[in-house]
Amino acid sequence: MSLLGASNRKALNCQSIAGSTLSVVFRCSLITSLLLFVTGSLMSQDQDWEEDGAIQDAEVVIEKDRQITLETANRGYEKVSPLPVQTNSEPQTYSFTPIEYTATPFTPRIRINRIKEQPLPKLYGNYVKGGIGNYGTTYLEGFFNNKRSETHSIGAHIKSLSAARGPIDKSNSASSAFDLGVNGKYFTENLTFTGGLDYGRQKLFYYGYTPGTEVNRDSIKQVYNTMDIRLEMEDSKKGEGVDFSLAGGYTAFWDHFEGNEDQGIVNFFGKYQIHDQLGISLQSDLYFTSRVTRNHRQNRNFFRVRPMIYTTIDGFTLEAGLNLVYENDTIANSNKLHIAPMAVASINLTDKITAYAGISGDVDYRSLESYVKENPFIGPDVALSHNIKVLEIAGGLKGSLWDRASFHTGLSIGTYKNLAFYANSATDSTKFDILYDTGKPNLVQLFGEFEYSQTGKWLANIRGDLYGYDTKELAEAWGRPTYSLKVSGNYNLYKKLIFNASINALGGIKALNQQSGNQQKLEAIFDANLGVDYLFSPKFSAFVLGENLFSKEYQQYLNYPSRGFTVIAGITYSF
């Protein structure tokens, strides 16, 4: 214990003098290190220890007066002399070697991420619709077409609409209509070929007799049959060189009273754009018509050629030419050759509205079939004549008010020859004669039309016409209206309910019964119709159609009242 005690005391003494001088500090630190070394050495040596483990007494001598001296270092202040610089008297020369580099062609392979094509919607090429209604009405209609094709299209159509009863003597005023047709198109790179075959049959009865009169039903029956064959070839690349179309056909028309009419038809149209502002066109129509009745046979030939030249400069368009027509007709005073000018000019008032004005003369080709479509109750042996437009002046405005609305309004004043009118026959008042005004009557027509459409939802159309007649040989414009109004539209509600509505108004008709001499003004016609289709699925739907909602038995032809309120209900299926 004396050794440790002595060591501790010496350490305390060194700590007490630590602040005197730097040399003392150094010496104290050295002495302390030596003490620790000696102590560790003594403890690690193999000495004899007492059996009880006590530390034996020992003596350590420490000298604190030893001084450590260091020699003084020499410092060098001599500067290094710079080395001599050698100059080169020869000029420097440079040599440039051009590097020629030819890159190999690089064709990057870029993979374009294509948008996944959406599948085409399913196309239903076939459509069948049928229903039944009051007046013993049956209705069936179908459309059948091939699916998508880049080379051809083929289709067929069938329609049957009949009513077993009518407004006069039940079945004596029945009617029916049947149509059947097939058509097709074939597409090539340069040409498009079109063909079709149609058959139509319309049955009606001359029920314009005094109600209660005993009649033989078969004697008042009339049946019109029509067979039409047509072929057409036209240029597929419009605006490249000569645009043209060539069509030919044959039409056979016959009735229940052994009358028939055969027509051979050839139509041609060609157009050539000389440059951006100038072009020419040529239209030609040829009809060979043979008509046979119980009393006579008549050949009616018609040929028309119409050369035109047109130009367009800064929104102004002018088209001018001639109408040359040759025809032989059943009217004795008809000239065989007709030459009339034709010119029309138009100018764009704005980017959406165009104004036009023109003058023209022409011959309106009329066949027995065309007169029957206008008045189905004409007699089987009526005289036929083309309507000759001696001269007409016309003008108007057309365009769009906004994106979904368009309009057209105009006024025409014309002088005609052999203009056709209708009156009850002097020999049989149930049938109508065609009366021709041979004294060049005048006709004024003012019209306006407006249409609004919103794809998939709304479609509305309204058209109104006013007519003014200045007859010469006839007292009145018999059987012709002085005004007409047609309103139609449909609305798709949530793609489930489709509403269809139409209103037809006709008025100012003056009728003449040549047998009795009776003259009268017929009441105005107001016919409102409404239909609703409900779509159960894209393939199946049901419909209800109401016609003549106000149940007015109006007369468009004297002594021929129409049916009252008619309703037809049925279903539609697509496949």
C-alpha cells in the first residue's frame, strides 16, 4: 500500500504545480507516464506474493531535475536563381490533314403505338315491319340488304298496305298498294354500275258515285300495274377529267281497262371542267313511248338536249345555255320543236347565304303514269300532253342561319302552254278528265322552306307554297290548290321513344262536275298524323301510328271523301 500511496501523493504534487511553467508541465506529464509504466511492469512480473495476496513493499527512485535540450535549427534564406531561357529563331509551321467521313445510311426503326381500333357497330341489313288497324287495314314492309362490302351492294324491298273498307259503301271504297323491288350496285376503281327491277300494283275503286246507288263492284274497280327496269353507269372519280352518267331503262304501265303504256328511256349527262373558273356540260333525254287504249294507239316520242356553259369568279356563278326539245303529242296545236334559253346566276352574299336569279324555258315530259300519280281517279282513255313552259323568271335566297338550320325561299313567274287541270268527266262523273289550257296561262308561285336537324335527336321541316293562276281558255284552275303547307318532324327521346308527326294542309281547290255543271270550292284539307315507336332493343320495337287525327273526311277530289281517323299498331324486327 505504501507504493500506491506514494504514487498518489506524487501525482497530487504534480497537479499542484501544473500551472507554474511549460517545462514543469512537460516534466509532470513525463513523470506520470513513467509511474504508470513502472506500476504496470511491477504488476505483470512474476514475484512472490504472499499467500493472502498482499502487495510487498518496494522503493522507486524518480529524478525530476533532468533537463532535455534541443539543438537550434538552421534556416536558409538564399533565393533560387532562374534558369536561362533559350529562344528559337526558326518560325513555326502548321500542317492540317482533312478528315473525310462518310456516314453509313441510317434507317431508324420506329415502332408507332397505334390506337386500338374500335369495333364496328353491328349492322343489321334486314328490317321487317308489320301491323294491323281499323278499316280492315293490314301493313307489311321489309328491307333486305347485304352487309358491308367495298365492291357491291344488293338490296330488296317489299311493301303491302291495304284497307278492306273505306268511307263509302265499305268494300266499294277499299284500296291496296303493293311494291316489290330489287336493286344493286357494283363499284370499280373508275366506274359505278347500278341496276334495278321494280314492280308495283295499286288497286282502287271509283266510289265517287251518289251514296246508296246500286253498282257492280267489279265495274268500278281500277288496277294499275307498273314494271320498271333500269341500268346506269357513272364515273366514280368526280372532278377528274370528264364526269358522266349514262342510264337506260324500260317502263311498262297497264290498267284494268286494257290500257297500257310502254316507255324506252335513255338519259345522259356529261360535265367537263376546263379550268378552275370555266366548265361545260351536256344533258340529253330520249323517250320512246307507245300508248294503247280501247279506242286508239299513239306513239309519243320526246328528245331533249341541253348544252350549258358555266363560270365561277369570286363567289359569283353564271350558267347559261339552251333547251332544245323535239316532241310529237296528242294535242293538235303542239309544235314539234321547242327552243328556249336557260340561264341562272348566283352570288354569295355571305359565307352562308346565296342569292340567285334565272330565266328558262323547257318542256315537262308527262306520261300516263305521271298523271295517275297526281290523280289516280282519271279515266282510262284521257288525252295526254306534255306541259310546255314557254318562259319562266325565278329568283330566291338559300343558305343556313346557323349550323343546324337551313332555309330556301323563292318566287317564280311563268307562262305555260297546255297546262293540265282536272274536272269530273261529262260522261262519267266518277272519273276525271284532264283539261288543258291552250291559251298560255300564267302561273305564279311563292314558296319558303325551313329545316332544323340535330343528329340523332331532332329533325323538323316546314314548307309552304302559294299558287296564283291566270287561266286563259278555262274559267278556273280546276282541281288545283292555291296554297299548301307541309310540316314534319321526329324526336328521339333517350334513344327509347321516337315520335313522328306531320301536318298537311291544302286549300283553295275549285271543283267542276262537267256532267251536272256543278261548281264548288272544296273545304280546306287539314290532315294531322302522329306515330310513336318504342325500342325494346336494337333489334325489336313496337309502334303505333294515328292518321287523320281530327277525323275529317276531307275531299281533294270532288265526291271522293277520305277515311276518318285511322290507327295502325304493330312491331318491327331487325336482323
